[in-house]
Amino acid sequence: MKKRVLGKTGFEIAEIGLGTWQVGGTWGTTFSNANADLILNAAIDQGINFIDTADVYSAGESEKSIGRLIRSRSERIYVATKCGRQFSPHIDSAYQAKELRAFVEASLKNLGLETIDLIQLHCPPSETFYRPEIFDLFNTLKKEGKILNMGVSVEKIDEALKAIEYDNVTTIQIIFNMLRQRPAEHFFAQAARKDVGIIVRVPLASGLLSGRYSTSTSFGEGDHRTFNRNGEVFDKGETFAGVDFNTGLAAVKKIKELFPDDSNLAAVALKWILMFKEVSAVIPGASSPQQVLSNILASGLPNLSDDQMFEIENIYKSDIWPLLAKEKW
């Protein structure tokens, strides 16, 4: 597995990590300790050493499964978790240092760790980015030895730009894929100048870029791809990267035509992300060990050609961007 440096954390991490929203999130399945253990161990067996989770993924069960993994393996595994989404309602005024500290300490207990490698604010409201006292809390937690680094998971590019104004923000987690290309235009260069690591989530646009879906595809009632298409529960950009499902299908069909000899479009889509040198890691999820094996194939693929990169950009500009131009993603 090829490795990259995660910004000013200095961590050398696998360029393809593992996101665990599917292991313990809203994908229409019940959390399974046995399946989580299989997925996590398959990832480490394949050289993945960076795992991203959150305290809200199955109410801490995802963190607990990662704790079991760490205790059972000898490899150095870098763990990133997130806090803040437990606030209900999820509004700026809910973000208070005392409560955030309690979340971090609960994550430490779930993980069975003394120190978290990377703690990230979990897509806080835009107003929270303008409250230095929230960011100062994590300097205190670092001095206490509870965390090594702080990062932020964001919904909008403006939030990412504001976050990296704080010196203690070492990483930004952001949605970026073939159907969501704006971060490369408006954020990547600024992050590189500040040596901020970029962690890419939703790299396959909730599975759209796997190329396996059609207009007849349906998802379970408890799957966010059913209940959050218009942002009914959380930011709609988290579901299919904010793209209308049928519009996304049409764009993916054009993308597939650029790679007639590749049956694994998901791996190609991950490789496209890795073509951007500013990216530290991409964290596709997996609901089975087989998906882990499929995802890691991207690291060994040859680079996409200039023509392929150009055509993918053209498909985005013609089919997707006109519909997302009003958004701040």
C-alpha cells in the first residue's frame, strides 16, 4: 500500500484508508460486531493503517469495534474519530467546551485508548467556525495528552477555508469525487500552503461511482440514500454528493464509456482522487471484506491519462456543475 503524509501531523498513512460510516452508520443495516471485525481486520491485512470513525456511528459501537481491533493487532494503526454530531438540535449554541470534552473522553473510553491520534469536529454549523474558544479547547486537550491532533470535517468549502485559519487545525475532511470537483479548484492549494492534510470522504458519491446502480435500484427504508436525498435529516451533500440520483446515473454512464476495459469503476474513481497530490488519503467505506479488497486495488492502478482527466472534468462541467453552482460545496 502506498503511503502519504497527513499534513503537519507527520503521520505516514495509507493513501487508501477505511471510513466506517457503513460499519456503523445509516446504511439500512443493523450493526454487527462480527462483520465489523471482519472488515477491520481485512483492512489491516491489506496494509491500511488509517481508520476514520465517529462517536455517532451506531452510538459508539463503531469506535468500540476499532478498540477491539487495536488490542488484537501489533501494527501501528492511526485512528481518527469525530465529535459534535451528538448535539440535538445540532446548532451552534449547543457547541460548548464542557460537552465537547465529555464527547472526547467518551470516545477515549470506547476506543480503549489514552490518546486519540486525530479528533475532528463533525461538520459543525458554519457559525461555530467563528468561535476561537471552541478550537482552543483542543489545545488544552492536547496538553492533557488526550489527543495528538485536531481536524475538522466540513460540508462547505468556505468552512474549510475558515477552519485552516486556526493553527491547531491539522486536517480537513471534505467530500471530493468525480461528481464534486470544486474543492480542487478553491481549497486544495490553500491547504497545501498551510501543510494541512486533506482526507477525502464520500469518494464514490454514496455508491453512484461504483457504476452498479440503475434507475431501478432501490435502497432500504433505513438507508440515507432513501431518506436524505433532499437533506431531510442532514446535509444533502452527504447523499450521492448532493447530485440528483438520475442525473448522477447519466453522468456515470458517460464516465464508464471512458474506461471500457475496466469493470471496477469504483477503483478508477478512487484513483482519480489520488491523482491530486494535495490529497493525503481517501477513506471509502466498506460493508464487507470484499469491498475492502476492491477498494485497495485503486492504489495499484496506473495513473489516469491527461485525456481521461480532461474528459471527466468536461462531464462534470456540462452535466453536474450547472445543477450545483448555487451550492457552497
